[in-house]
Amino acid sequence: MSNSSEYFNTKTWNRRQILSWGLTGLGMTATAAILNTRLKPSSKVKIPPLEEQSEATNINFNPTRILRDFDYGQLKQENGRTIREFEVTAKSSTLQLNSAISFVSWNLNGRVPGPTLRAKAGERVRILFHNQDGSSHSMHFHGTHPVEMDGVKPVRHGKTEIYEFDAEPYGVHPYHCHIAPVTRHISKGLYGLFIVDPPEGRPPADEMVMVMGGFDINNDQKNELYAFNGIPNYYRDHPIQIYQNQLVRLYVLNMIEFDPAVTFHIHANMFQVYRTGRTLTPNEESDVITMGTAERHILEFSYSYPGRYMFHPHQDAIAENGCMGYFDVIAT
Ligand SMILES: [Cu+2]
């Protein structure tokens, strides 16, 4: 479904652009800090080949692939206008959450989280939502759109709903089912990210998506297990490979129901925070950030030293129940 070459070939960043943009937008100290983060990594993005990375077995989907899997849809020309069209199908399937626990998920395109839909600001997007699940569902997008496209009306089994609107504003937006009880429809797996890129794009980086979810196994309105990208402890057991000194851009979303907020923390490093993805210059620098449910940010960092580094929420009970992972920083 993705067509990334067409998507990115309009824009290449060079040092001059970054310099002029940095110098006009910020004071000298901040500029130096940003140049440091942005220019130290080589201008060519280096991503470890997937073959070298651990392959999953015995699960429905591979969270390592979900990390860097962006759905750019299909471009269509209609009456002189370009439309970026996506297809999303809701179904039920069983997830093996660990060796002992299987869980009947409601999911989109066979995965939890659903596909990472990606468009540029101002583009017309059209989402063909097919509900092949036995229960009614919907797709409600964050961002701006007319009320008819707000996705709060049930789409019954076997029906297709078309959501069409202009992708605005640029930033990182969640989407999720909005049928009551929403807590149940979300915690069963019906959520994902909608990335709207700024028209000028962002500088090259190893981009990845991390969506935090909770699983209420016994319907007690509490989560027994948690996960980054669908499978508890997956990145603890299959560390995410990245290269030393390569800028990493992480799109992170908290879709954990029942817990009011969660933090995200990386070890032995700091990250730049672009809140809600609504800025081109960082709002702050930290190594831990708090997100209420549906809050999301872009975090940027690069590791100077090779080795294996933890990342996890600093609510350690949540980390100990599945939201735990490692970055495996490969020396270059
Ligand atoms: Cu639903």
C-alpha cells in the first residue's frame, strides 16, 4: 500500500536550509543545540536491514515491521484534484500476548495498532473503512474536519463508510473507534496513528512509530498487560536495532485506557520534544515525558555510544507488565 518514493522525492534537506531555518527561528544557544542534534548524524539515513532484525514467530503480525511501516495510500486524480486514498478493514483475531494468554482483539488491517496512515498537510484524504467484524465500529480521527466526517456514527457489520477530508493541521494525530463503550473498543485494539507531515517535510531520520496500549484481559476495567505496538515485552525480547549517531524520529502515542496517564522514558540519553508534532522546532528537551490518553508527540534523539539501552514508562508497574523494550545501538 505504501508508495514512499513518490511521497518524499519533492523535498531534500540540506545544510543551508537547516541553517537558515534554525537561525531565523531561534536564539543562538538553541540553534547550536538543534544543529548538533540534526547535523551530527550523517545526512544519509542509515537503518539496519530488517533481515538482520529478529523475526517474530507464532504471532499475527511483527511489531518490528510495524515500527517503520508507513501507509501512504494510493494517489488518485479526480476532477483535477489529487486524493490520497486509504483502505482500512476492521476484523477480530486472536493475539498471543504471551506464552499463557491469548486475547481476542478487534483490529484494523490485521494489526494492533492499526496502520500508520500518512499524508501531507492540505492533501485531500479519503479513508474507505470496511467493517468485517461482527460488532459495529467507526474511525474517529483527531485533527480538523467537518462534523459529518467525525466518525462517531456506528458502521455495522458488512458495511463500508467513507471518511473524506483535508489533512489538517500538520502534526501527529490518533484515530480510534468511537463506539460505546469506547474504553472497550479502544482497549480491544481499534486505534492507530495518522501522521500529517508539514508541507516542507522534516529532516531525514530513522523514523519509527510506537503506540502504547493496554489490555483488559478479564473485563475488570483495569489493564493486566501493556504493550508497545501490540505485543507485550516484544522489544524487550527483540531489541530495536538503530545505528550509532543516527537521528531517530519517534512518533509516540499513548492509547492506554483506564490509566489516566503514562510516561515514556529512554535510558542514557535525552530527546527533543515536538509536542503533538505541531512544531518544527523542539519545545523542550528531556528524558521522560508524560502523556494522558490520546496524547502524542515526536521525540528525536541519537545515541553517541553503542550498546543496549532500555526504554519504558516510568510507572514501573506498567513497564513490568509489558511496556518494556531496548534500543540496540550498533557501532558505526
Ligand atoms: Cu469499535
